[in-house]
Amino acid sequence: MAQLPALVVGLMTVPVEVDDGVNVEHEELVDRARTFSGRLRSVRTGHKRRWRIRTIPMPRAEADALQAVLLAPGPLQCSGTIIGGTVGCDAQLDTDSIRPSADGQRVVMEFVLHEV
């Protein structure tokens, strides 16, 4: 049986630093409103996940391809063992988060995936 990759964004397998390169946060979705009497009413409607990802050092060409995938318009299909299935997600990439590794030949990228 084939092993699932740690992270696939779009159709690209992302080389993720598995030990401490992934941080998962949960965002609770709550609807709040005032009732006629003035009391605050809140209803929990669900939750979304947010993944902070750091890649292992990768060649510049591969980083450029990943950057193109992350900056593509519309929701992306994200899957892998880190995600725990397949979900739609939006990517947030800051170009300041692309930095050269110690050898100068490769780059490390950091980005955030938001579940939609």
C-alpha cells in the first residue's frame, strides 16, 4: 500500500519539515447577536483549522513552482497526513517568508493554509 505524502497543495507535493515545521490552530466560528430583551445570544456554528507550514530547504525552481501554486486564485485542494484528509483551503504567503538556507543554494518557505 502506498504511503500518503505529508502535504499536497493543488497537485504539488510539498516537502514539509515534519518535526516542528507544522503548527495547527483551531478557529471557532460563533454567531453573536442581541435578543429583543438586550441579552447577548451566541451560537457556535463550527470551527476551521489553520496550518502554519515550514518547508525543508528546497531548490529555488521548486520554491518558485510552489509559490505559483500558493498564489493561484480561488480555493486549493489540500490533502495529506498533516491535513487528515482532503479539504479546500486558501493560502497566505508573504514573500518575506522565503529565505535562503545555510548553503545559499536552497530556500525555506513559510506559509499559512486556511480551511474553507
